[in-house]
Amino acid sequence: MLSVENINVYYGSIHAVKDVSFEVRQGETVTLIGANGAGKSTILRTVSGLLRSKTGRITFLGNDISSADAYKLAGMGLTHVPEGRRIFRHMTVRENLDMGGYIRSKEDNKRARRDVYERFPRVRERKDQIAGTLSGGEQQMLALGRALMSAPRLIMMDEPSMGLAPVLVQQIFGIIRELNEAGATILLVEQNARMALSVAHRCYVLETGRVVMASDAGDLLEDDGVKKAYLGG
């Protein structure tokens, strides 16, 4: 579904992503793990058209999207749940959802919103509330719901557990697992490596902008070196 080949991304003179290649197959959950500053979020921003790679190629569903504008990618079925939620804080919950479905017809939007309410009852309960007044967990559910409004083929999630209490982290990762089991393909960036590996099929480990390891997620959970470096021993 997604193929990233030899991308190199810079912030000015800083070489943030170095010759990175990976792929995501239909129906998989693939995770990128690594320390802060390893380049994980930069990779997602590059795939979603917010940054440009100096080299290489990115293809999605067989189409070269290396130079595609971010807004066009949503129409192709690629959606990005950014780090820090990035909801529209001064809009209502329902208005946030409608922004996620702006590319679809009114009737499709209505059905999608009904599906989001069914999956996230707390979002339905808060539909008329100003989004910035929601709790952190509710905001993350809203961000996920907004992403689902566009009927995505691939959902990219950046640090969905950031700032959440442990019980909410468990809930969010339960939702990620349910989405994948329902057919969603997911590319996940997550600082909580153990939780990410618990829901993923495959994993790429990044260090200072490079992929240094690629494996089935279950194998990495048993790898002593990975456990020591990323999973707390």
C-alpha cells in the first residue's frame, strides 16, 4: 500500500532523515520506534506531504506521491493523526468531525459521523461541546474520529498516547487494535515502544535518522537488545 524508498529530509542544514526505506502492506499495522529525535515524526510529515524529501520516492496505492500536496492525499485515502492531536480547539466536536469529512458528500459525511459516534460514545456525548475543553483522552478520540471521517485507506498516527494516563493509553491502543481488525491499515509512530509492538505486525527501529533494524514486532519484543534500549530492560 505504501512504499518509501531512500528518502532524505533536511531542516536547513540538519540532516534529519537519512536514506530511509520501508513499506506498509494492506491490512497491516506497522510501527516506527526509536528515541526522541530519531526522525519518526519527520517521516510521517514527509509521507503526508508536509515536508519534502531531497531524494528517493514515495508511492501510495501505486501512485508516486513524492511531490503531492497534503490536501490531495486526503482525497486519495491517506490520513495523518498528528502529534499533539491538533484538533480545532475553538470549534465544537461535531464541527471538528465535519472538517475531517470535507472531501465527502453530505450523506457520506452523515453516515461517517454516525459510525464515529458508535465507535466513540464519549465523542457523541460531547458533540456540541467546544473541542478545546475536552480531556486529553477525549481529544485523542476526537482526533482519531476526525481521521476516520475521510474513509481512509491508510491511517498514520503520531504519538497517540502522548500525555495520557496509563488507563487511557490502554484504551487508545485497544481502539488501534480494533481499527486494524476491522480492516484499517495503520502506520504508527509511538514513544511507548512496548505498547506499539503489542499491536503491530512489523516494526522498523530508527536511530539518528536511519533505519537500523526491521523485523516482525513479536520478534522484537523478545530481542534482548531492543528490550534494553527501548522497552526498559
